[in-house]
Amino acid sequence: MQRQKKIKTIITVVTFIVLALITYGIRDQIAETIDNLQTANPWPILLIIPLAFVNHYSLGKLYQSVFRTLGDRFRTRSMIRLSLELNFVNNVFPSAGVSGFSYIGLRMKGEEIAAGKSALVQVMRFALQFISFQLLLGLGLLSLSIAGNANNFVIMVAASLVTLLFVGTGLALFIISSKQRMNGFFTGLTRLANRLIQFIRPKNPETINIRRVERLFTELHKNYRRVRHNLLDLKKPLFYALVSNLTEVLSIFVVFIAFGASVNIGAVIIAYAVANFAGIMSVLPGGIGVYEGLMTAVLVATGVPVAISLPVIVTFRIVSMATQLPIGYYFYQRNLSEQTHL
């Protein structure tokens, strides 16, 4: 019990330090946002709050639906809370999205859910969101084409992203569909990671236990087969994934309205898709810098001036973090306390 309390204290302190560093790192953006808000109409910006609720409600329903397909039932409220916690973890801890996979395993352990099953649920969340991205990208290109703003660069970016999402999703399913391929692939990655870690910790040749990894992915493969035999059950979570992406796009769009800027929603869709995909791959907390830079660049390519797009994106990011991360942090800390008392 004392050891668990010590671990909880360490995690809490580290979390505070990371939050302080992030706040310090974006202090100029925060100041800029405060200045921008003085010139913007605040009422459209306030719509970010109900849109964020719909976003996390949709993600909560997505998690609930996938868990149900795997034979586990959870209340919607519990899954909304999980969504908020994962949003906090993925935005605060620099790990290119890996933190979310680690956290959901620990989080659902208290619900007696195996780590392999939790990992598959998180994989399905991203896969379904990527699939819905492709639908949104098609709508975005159509909207830009009608307005005459779909230049060669934008078409190339959208086509490249669709190809990456399609190939990436297909490759992941190809690997996970075979127990031998999956164990071989992830065992190889684990050995490579252990070798890299050994440079820093020479006395620890196997920091990541390979047998434990094999058990984890054997469980993941078993649950994948269950999902594959119930593909029709994925219609609902796919719908919720689409809604979650759409609410994010609309949140950005209402900030443009707040600044009195006229922008084609197709430009927002494509910019969001590019920035979100790159943000997932970034090792920086929440993709800070990468997200804003790429989104502004894509918007500029579609004809939105940088003088308008950059303040809008910065304002959207700061307001979204300020309204969502504190709630996620509260539930995150509450979960740590609950885990300690188990």
C-alpha cells in the first residue's frame, strides 16, 4: 500500500511539472489568445463547450460500443470519463499517442479488463476515426472544388493523407489478423527497444519483458478475431467516430465565425485532418507547434490568409485545452486515487 501511494505521489508531481512546462512553453500563445479574444465575438467561441461535450459523448459511446462487441458492458458516463482522461493523457505526456495505449490498459485493469482487450479497443478507436477522416476529406475536397479553391497542392495533400490512412489501416489489420505475424512484428520491435534502452541502462538487457509482450498481443489477437466475426456491430462506433471528428471541425469553424472571417469548411476539414494526423505522430505534448504550424500552412494553401488562420488556430487550441484538460485532469487524479485503494 505504501509503495502504491509513493507511485501515485510521483505520478502526481510529474504531471504537475509537465503541465507547468507546457504552460510556460506556450505562454506567448496564451497572451496572444487573450489579446485576440478582445477583438473577437465571444459567443461563437463559447459554442466550443457544447461541441466538446458532444465530442466526448461520441467517443464515450464509441468505446462503449466496441467494449460491448467484445462482451463487456459499461455505462455511458464511465466511458465519457475515460475519453476525458485519455484526452488529458495524450495532450500532456509526450509520447506520440503511446501514452493513451498505456493508460487505457492501466485504467481498465480496475474494471478487470485484460490489457490486450483494452489495447484493441484503443486501436479500433483510431482505426474508426481514420476511416471517418476519409469520408470527411472527400466532403472537404468537394466543397473546395465547388468554390474553386481545390488547387493541385491541396488535392495532393488530401490524396496523400487518404493513401496513408488507407495503407496504414490495412497494414495494421494485416499484421494483427495473424497471430504469427503479430507476435513476430511486435517481438521484433520489443527486442529493438530493449537494445536501444540498453545503451542507457547497460545492466538491464531486457527492460521490456518479451514474454509479457507476447501474452499481451496474443490476447489482442484473440479479441480481434471476435471483432472480425461481428463487423456489423462496428456501424455504431463508426458513426460515433464520424461525429467526434465533425465536432472538432465545427469547433474550429465557429472560431473563424467569431473572428468575422469567411472560410470554406472544406479548407478547415483538410487542415484539421492533416494537423490531427501529424499531431498523433508527434512526440511533443499535444503536438504543440506541429499542429498549429501544419494547420495554418494548409489553410494558407486554400486561400485563407495567415493573419486570420494563425490567430484562429491558436485561439481554438488554447480555449479547447483550457475547457477540457482541467476536467480530464480531475478524473485522471481521481482514477489514481481509486487504483491506490484497490
